[in-house]
Amino acid sequence: MPKKPRETPPALRPLVGYFERRVDPLTNLFLVLPLFAIYHLGVLTQLRRTPGGGVAWVGNGVDFLTGTALSLVHGDLLAYAGFSLGVTLLLGLLILRARRSSRLHPRLFLPVILESGVYAFVVSGVIGMVVRTFGLGVLDQEGLPAQIIASCGAGLHEELVFRMGLFGGLGYLLSRRMRPIVGWFIALAVSSVIFSAVHYLPPLGDAFTLSSFVFRVLCGVAFALVFQLRGFALAAWTHTLYDVFYFILRHPS
């Protein structure tokens, strides 16, 4: 006689239910809106004029919006601030409008932040141990306020491009043409390597080192797994909080 499945204790049902589902698309957009606002408005505190009359800022290699927006307003910082604030408000209004025809779960914000914080802590510990074990060293960063702002941009833009676009898109296509596990593994490897390699492209790229390259490949793998299992918002916040934790710990007191 088959055993009767054990029932989940009533006290644990909300927690089990939370981990049994991915965050829906509308709530994902709602949960990452603060990252968009913090980064694109925070960039204003880091903008500086270059000798040639241009504008430079602390960003990341896949931030296409900031440069495009600054070009459209011809480097006018006030106009850029209005643009960033306007886009943020527009996204907020679209979310509220979409809520009429789709369920929005704003109460997930705190659980997502807490869960992402746990993942960020675990990722930093595991990857740090691997890097130290193989003698690859660590990354050096400076400028804490700028790096925290950049972390919000990296969490949003890089997860959108590399995890949702490259990993998710390539994995979907390959899994339909070969064994799914093979297709997703190829997508995982390709997206993680490209994610790492992009950090060395000019004009914002770092000097190439084996330590930083391997470090970022491993981070790409970790963020892709979070994306696949838990969704875009969790991956974006895990990436952001991981960077923030790392910069705070590495920043000299």
C-alpha cells in the first residue's frame, strides 16, 4: 500500500508556497523599479565633465540608456534628471495600470530582498572560497558611493541582458533543438563567459586578470541559477546586494 504523502504543517505552508512559485512578470517589474530609480538618479551625483566637453559617469558596460539619454539632452544634467524621473514615474504608472488586468504582489518586496540577501551572502562565501583555494586572488575596487550606485545599475542591466536575454533566450532556443539539459548547460556557459568578458571592453572595462575573469564567470553561473530557479527580480537583487556587500567589505574604513 503506497504511503500517504506527508502534509505540510500549517505554520510552514506560506513559506513552502512562496518557494514553490516564481515571481510573475508584473511583480518582477515592480520589484526592480527601485534599482532603476536609484541607479539612474544616483548617476547624477557621479556625472562629471570631461576635458573635451563631454560627460562621464560611473556605470557598467551594458548600460545603454544613460549614454543615449545624455546624448539626446546634449549633456544637460537637469534635462537628464527630468528624463530619468519621468521614465521612473512612467514605469510606475504602467505597473499600476497593468495591475487592473493582472495580479500584482507588492508584499513580495521584503521577502525578495531577504531571500536575495541570503543568496548574495552564500554566493560571496562560496565563490570567495573557490578563488582563494586556487590562488586566484581577489578583486580590488575603490570609490564606495559610486560603486554602490553602479551596483544597482549592474544588478538591473546585466541581469536583463545576460540572464534574461542571453541565458534565457539562448537556453530556450537550444533546448528546442537538442536535449534540454545540454542546451541549458551551453547557454549557462556561453552567457557566463560573455558576461565576464564584457567587463574588459572599453571605455569602462577593467584591465584583464585571470582572477577577475574566473571570479566573474563563477558569478555569472550563480546569478543564472538564481534567475532560472527563482526569477528575474531575485537575480537582479542578488547581483546588486552581492556587489554592495563586496564593496562595503573591501572598502577601507
